[in-house]
Amino acid sequence: MTRSRVQGEDTDGGAADAPERAKAVRGDGGIREDGAVRGDGDNGVEDTGGSTGNEPEGPRPRRRRRVLRWTAVVLAVVLAGTAGAGYLYYEHLNDNIRQDALNLGDSKVAAPTPNAAGQTPLNILLIGSDARDSAENQQLGGARETFGSTPLADVQMLVHLSADRSNMSVVSMPRDTLLEIPKCTDPDDGEVYPASEGRVMTNQSLGHGGPGCTVATWQELTGIHIDHFVMVDFAGVVSMADAVGGVPVCVDANIHSRDSTGHGSGLKLAKGTHPVKGKQALQWLRTRYGFEDGSDLARAKAQHMYLNSMVRVLRENATLSSPNKLRRLAEEATEALTVDPGLDSVKKLYDLSTELRKVKPERITMTTMPNRYVGARVEPTEDAEQLFRLVREDIALDGKDAKKKPDAEPAPPADPAAPDAEIAVQVRNGTRTDELGPAPGRANTVTGLLVERGFTKAVADPSVLLSEDRTVIRYPSADLEGDARRVAKSLGIPASSVKRSTDVSGVTLVVGADWREGTAYQAPVSDDSTPESAEALNGADDSACMHVNPAFTWS
């Protein structure tokens, strides 16, 4: 299969739609500064592409993809699962599913450490693209000249399923987010896409070799290990919305998403709650003009509301007990999917849905990455790092995690600690931060402390300078857990900072940014609350209603 890459477009402001506009002045990292927009064509559906940066003009034959930005629908299908799973095992459904490489970047993020019960969280990146690579998708997606254009990852949602399967968190990243895209290598032809020069819009990552580059970009930014990705196409969202009989959505005033120059999705609804399906569902998910301030942030909020509603419909709607409707939903879903090799069969997808289905709607939290405007674009804020940390550490965003007793001790290790003098410890300096360089001599200082306390085999490793927010002790295997805990106890490091990891070959202490000076370690008090700027929405909230911009209302 080939994928086509030519100059992309942005109908909401950003990318060029003609050679003249392609020559317009571009800003930092290839982001256009002209803010020009174009009409949506004759089909009344809003095109939500983004800036394509400094991509070459003209067609380049590549592998084609049928994908869609509106990953909310596939998440809802996977979240809900349904009875009648036997229909999902038809072999031809497997043939419907397309696959692509998981991670095209050079650097990898270590998988999370299992909890005491041996469970690990799951992180799934949902990617939506503005690609128009079939006649049906073209009809739904916009102007004819965009056929085969370089796809842009215009919707990106990270789904985090907790290790104990009690809760789920969803983090959306606005498509206009400025960040650095790492070097990515296309696995099909070996083409190397160099790292971006400065910051560019996150939606450009899909055009750097495929969805695996979007995964690599997320991991570079967040430090979150991503296990899988899923993409869906235009036609699939329409068909699946029809298959479930419609999804209720709410607006607080009459809305018509169409301005005087023809921009807008064409969505027209009266004030109140209405079930939308088919093309109207797609319009809801794509609407920017008419919701709140007309930004991509408002559109993400509307997508969250739709997603929450569809989850409830799939769980509760009795019409899905019909075998024919189940079969149709399965057909439409599999034809719409592009996934990584770890999800390349219906059985794997169904097994995943079984895991996700364990979470009740009231334990699902939808958020948007905290951000601030940089001109017409946005960038992550300090609150974004707080949100990413909560996901990395598997802390529920709804604040309902069971609280551990302060004095609770973990279960004793299988193998007790060796005598202090026989425990080999490697100490590394991980005090570097985004704002500060590494504190000099920290590995040597902490090594000296350990030697004074009887750990005579402790050695400093000056060859590796790391960045760790918190001091951590890692060990590679169960037989060294007791040794690692003994080292932690001698320095006053909490047991929660002792983690098993295959990235080390022995007991390894990384002095973090929380211990840049002094000889007494003081464990920082954690703020594990979800930032207000993440605009969290609970999955059971059926009262949410989109605010309509008065300029787009009607009477």
C-alpha cells in the first residue's frame, strides 16, 4: 500500500492551500504567521487541518491511509464493549484492520513498573488525521484539491487505563500545540525525517513517517510510555454513529456553524439536547466556529462531551442487543481502524475492550493539556507537566484513589537484604531540570554518605547525567529488591521511590532535582490534584452543554 504526501491545507487558519500561499512568510519552526483561511467547499463540512510547516510541495508517492481525526468514536466503541462478542471473531474483520509501526523515534521511554499485584497501566494514543484518501472520505472531508495530501494529526488523545483497572484518564492535546518533533524513520522505505528545527505544530508529526512519529513526539514531551495507538477514518465515524442510533449532545442556544464567508462545519441545532448521528455527528465533532471562543480548545471540549455521551449510549442503549446492529457496528469499526501491531486483530481489540470496560463512567476523567497562547498557537504550561506526572505515576485524575496509610509498609521482599558492606550501589546525578543544569558533585556527595554508613561498595557514575524530578532507587530483579530497600531506608528515601526497572543492571540510586544540595534527604510533599486548567470532565456527567457564541446563533 502506498501513502501519498503532498502539501496539506488548513481551512481554520494556518496551512497553505495554493502555491502562492505556500510561499507566505513562516514563523518559528515553520509555523505560518499569515493566519489565512479558505472556504470549506460545497459540502458544508468544516476542514480542520493545520499548518504543514516546511514540507516539500508537489506529490510524492507514499502509502495511503484511511484515517480520521475523530477518534472519540473508536474510543467509545472500545470503552463500551458489548454482548454478542462472537460476531467480532469473523476472520474477515481482521482483514479490515490496517496496521503501522508503533514508534518511529530513536529514544524510548521505559514501561511503568508493575504494582504490588503485578499489574501495569495501559496507555493508548488515539490519533485523528485530516487525510482524504478515498472517495467517501473526500466527500466528507472537504475540497477536492486536498485528495492525497500529507495527513495531519489534528486530534490526539492519550487514554490512560490504571494498573488496577479502577479508573481511566483521557488527555487531549490541542492540534495547535507548539513542540519539537523528534527524528523519525519511516519503516517502509527507510526515509529519515530529521528532528524539527525549533518548535512546530504537533499535528505535523503524522507526516513524518506515520503515526509512530506522533507516538514518539508524545513520549518525548510527556515521558509517558505508550503501549498502543488507534486511528479512525471519516466514513467510519458517520457509519458508527448511525449504527448506535445517535448520540445525545447539548447546546445552550440555537447554533449554526457557518459565517458570512462560508467557514464552518454547517452544524445547525436548536437549543437543548438532541441525538446526532451520521454526517451531523461528524459536524458536531468538527465544529469550531460557533462553540465558545471559536478555538480548537472549545472543539476539544465538545469532543469530550460527545465521547462521554457515546460511552453511556453504548453501555445502556438496548438497541445494541440486536445482532444485526452489532454486526454492522463491528464491520464499520474494523474498516475504520489503523492500529499498531499489538492491536492488529479483532481478538486483541476485544481483549483491550474487556479491560477498558471494567471502568465505570463515573471513574473516567476527560482533560485537555493545560496550555497558554503563543500568538495564534499554544504551548504546554507548568500545569501540563503536573498532569503528565499524574499519568506517569498512575494517579487517578478524579482524586478518588484509595488513600494509603502514612505508615503503611510494603510487603517484605522475597529475598532479604545482604549486609550493608556487601551491597553494590551505583550513584548517578539526575539533578538537571529544564531550567537548571546538573548540581555539580551530587553523585560523589551521596556516594560518600553511603560509604560513611557502611555501604563500602557504593560508587559514583559520573558518565551519565540524568533528569529526575525525584530521587529514585532502581533495581533490576526481585533478588535485589531487599538491597534497594535497605539503601533507601538508610538515606530516608521513601519506599515508594524504590522501583524495579530493567534499565539498570544493579541497585542504582539517581539523585533527583529534589535533592540538589545538603546531606539529608527531605521527601517532597506531593500535590496529586488535577490542575484546574485541565478542565476535567467526569464521564458520568450528562448535564454538560456547549456554550454557543452569540455570533453563530439564529432565531
